Amino acid sequence: MKKLIAAALIAVMTLSLAACGSKEAEEPATATTPDTETAPETETDKEEEPQENQEPAATPDADGGAYGEFTTVTDGVLTMGTNAAFPPYEFYEGENIVGIDAEIAELLAEKLGLKLEIVDMDFTAIITSVQTGKVDMGLAGMTVDEERLKNVNFTDSYATGVQVIIVKEDSDIQSVEDLKGKLIGVQEGTTGHSYCKDDYGEENINALTNGATAVQALVNGKVDCVVIDEQPAISFVEANEGLKILETEYVVEDYAAAVSKDNDGLKDALNAALKELKEDGSIQEILDKYIKSE
Ligand code: ARG
């Protein structure tokens, strides 16, 4: 597996070198790749003359098209790991997982010539699933964060998020300062969880499985507040009577897709596709569709 990726990487490097203008490198990339497991094509393999001055194919192609060479867990499929209790980024509409991340992933897959498959899992399982090759990418309103960077790489960011505090309408918590000594509900393994742990101590935290259960705990009076990302907070407050979001912002962060440290090919391909989707306004369109500006 590793070898395959390494070979693919060398091929990508060779390809991009070729694309950088040296007209000597007219052979397909593999032919100039030194020391890979596959025997380089020999001079006698001249059955079909390669076409003069070949540019990389312009059509998306998992085997080295406009987005370079990359591998996916399942051929022809982009497998996305997420935790679909996080509206408007990912949530269920009937049987289907929809939302900002689902729509962005759909466009990314389309660009790369892949079929999208979404796997719903606990948020805490996403990074491991990326690392162990169960999924190609984690896309889950996931914040780029130093701890996670020890285990995975992140693509460029596609959105920003803000940690906010949800309380009951009649709560005596009015700002971040009032959180001291309160029981704080968080989604287990999220950045909100780790900030609160650092600032208020684990003993003051009730870590729930996901955003929906954390908000349920608040509704049921099991916690005094919930620290969660702003857009999900807005969705949950809309869906539940008697809750409000405090004006104070707790922390601002960047969302990106998590990919394996062993798959820079995929990271580069996703970044190239993301760049196009940002430039042509598609990402903004999706964000605007789900996020109402005040
Ligand atoms: N942005 C926060 C983090 O990365 C929360 C993300 C939770 N996402 C989800 N799909 N449940 O830790």
C-alpha cells in the first residue's frame, strides 16, 4: 500500500516536472520514474508511438488527470467519514445525509471523477478512520487543530467556525466568565471539549456523544450550557424551545478536510478541486444556501 502511494507520488512529481516545461520528458511519467517496483518501459516497447508533446489529460481522472495522481480506499469512490448530527454541515433528511459538507464533498468527488460515499460515525472515530484507511477524508465541520495535525493532514480551509455558548433563556450565565463552576455540555472529542477542559477542568464537563445529545442534555437540565460551533448552535436553538446563544464568541477556527498523512496525492487533488470551487463561487453558494446572514 505504502509503496503504491510512494510510486504514485514520484509519478506525480515527475509529471509536474514534465509539465514545468522541460521538453525532454515527453515519455509518460512512469517511464522516467527511477527505481520503482514496476519495470520501466524499455526502448523496445515501441508498439504505439507516444503522441508528441503530451500534456496531462484535461479531464478529471483518478489515474492522473487534471488533479494529479492519487489513490482512494475504494477505486472510483471518495469515501467521506462524518458525524451527521451537526446541522447545517451534516444532518439527516430522511435516510440521506445532507448539508454543507455533503454538498461540498459531492462537488469534490465529481471534480475528481469519483462517486461519493458518506459513512456516518462517532465524531471521535473520524480521525482514526482516516488514519487506518477506512475512509479517504474526514469532512465534518472539523477544525484544523494542532493535536489532530499529529495524526492527519488537513486540506486548505473551506469555511470558518466559531465556538459559542448555548444556555436556557432564563439562565444566569451571561458570558464566558460565568462558566466557572457550571456544568458544561460538549460534544465528545471536539475542539469545544478540549478548550473547556483546559479552561474549566474535566470535572466540570459532561461530554456527550454528539451535538444533538449535548443540546438534549441542556433541554433536560442535565447541563447548564453547551459549548458548540455557531451554525449548529443556531440550528439547535431554532429547533428547541427556550434556548438562546450568548453574544460572546468563545473561539474562532478554520474548517478543513482531514486526510491521511500517507496520501498527499489525494490532499493535493482535493486542494486543487477546492481552489476551483472557491474561485467559481460554488462553495460560497453552498454556504449561503444553508447559512442565513443576519
Ligand atoms: N469544529 C468542532 C471540531 O472540529 C466540532 C465539529 C463537530 N462535527 C460534527 N460533524 N459533529 O472539533
